Amino acid sequence: MTSMDQGELLTVGQVAERYSVTVRTLHHYDEIGLLQPSERSAAGYRLYSRADLDRLRDIVVYRRLGFQLEEIATVLDTPGVATSHLIRQRALVMSRLDELRELVSAIDRALEKEMTNQEMSDQDLRDLFGGGFFDEYAAEAENRWGQTPQWQQGAGRTSRYGKADWLAIKQETDELMRAFADAAAAGPADSPAAMEAAEQHRRHIEQWFYDLDHAFHAQLGELTATDERYAAQYEAVRPGLAAYVRDAIVANAARHG
């Protein structure tokens, strides 16, 4: 964060500009009591002190670690709690690193096949997307939706995909996951960032698999939070993300009528 003089006070707009947070986020933190500015101007505007900005720094760190706002309030206001939370979060991050290393190896193998013009096998796709991609999930999806127009359209499209297509799908999927996680760190599920991530998610499915209107997308979003296997993919990125994604998709569907 940019340094400031000990006695300097910043407005909410100055804090947002200097410290890469949104004004809406700062207002939200104030409303829930997580970060309340020490002073107000004569006109009632929020004014943030150096101590306020130190607390904001800690909030940003904990949010990046995946803490919920309620947890952050407990950590910051209760001495001795932070250590146990950080130990738990470190273990989660290390497990995520192991998963990412395996994913890098799968991508490397896919790239090797792409450069040598080899076909990707079902096992290659399992490695790239996870063990259930062509097994349990695919079998259940076909059982649920195999007779629907969406399934038929998706099957027709994916049957023509080569290695480069699947790598592009995987890259976009990871980018969408990060967009949802970043939105969750910054604000509620009906925020512009969250709904934009939801709209990009819908367009991703529509581009690569089948036509998808907002009403059907909202139904798919419900699976994200209620099916433990789907939810686990989001929870591995950020605790509570599955329900957040569901709510963002529903909010995006609502704003599109």
C-alpha cells in the first residue's frame, strides 16, 4: 500500500484509488462494522486514518487467503485467533499447490501431444479436467440430460474438438474460477463484478457446448451449490464459493429478465 503521513486523513475515494478497493466495498465494510473510519468530515463524509488503513491492509490479506468477512472480524478483534486460522489456511494453500502441480504436468503432456499432432486420449482429458470428467460426471450427465436438445448439441460440438480446443476450454474455465473468487473477495454475489463473471460463465457454456438462456443457466447454477461433487470444485478454490457462484448466476439471470 502507498505510504501516508501519520496525521493524514483520506476520503473514501482517495482510499479506493490508492489501495485498489472499490468505494462500494469500503461502504460495505463500514456498514457491517468491519472497517469503520475513525473520523467524519463536517459534511459527514468518511475519513480514514493511518490505523484504519493498517486494518484495511489486514482485511485485504485475509480476504486473499479465503477468509469470510465474519471470520476476519473475529481474527482482527480477538487476540490469538489469527495463528490457528493461518495454520489452517496454509494447509489448504499447500494442498492446492499440489493439485496445481499435477495440472501443470497434465497440460505439459497435452501440449506435447499438440506439438507432435497426437490425439488426446480419454485418460489425457481425465488428467486435464480431473478424474471425474469422463467418468462419474459424464455418465450421470448423460443419464440426466442425454435426451435433451442441449445434450445432443453439446455432444455434436465436442465430438469435433481437438487438443487445442480442450486446452482453450480448460484455460477459460480456470479464468472463470478466478473471476468468481476475485468477485467474492470484493463484494456480494449481486455486485457488478459477480454478475459479469456469471454472464461470462453462461457465454462460455454457450460458445463451447450448447445454447443456454438465463433461465436454464440459473438451474445449472443451483447444481453448483447443491451437488457436493460440483460444489467441491469451487470450495477447493475458496470456502463458500459454490453458494456464491449460484447466487451470482441467479442474480445475473434476474437482471436479464
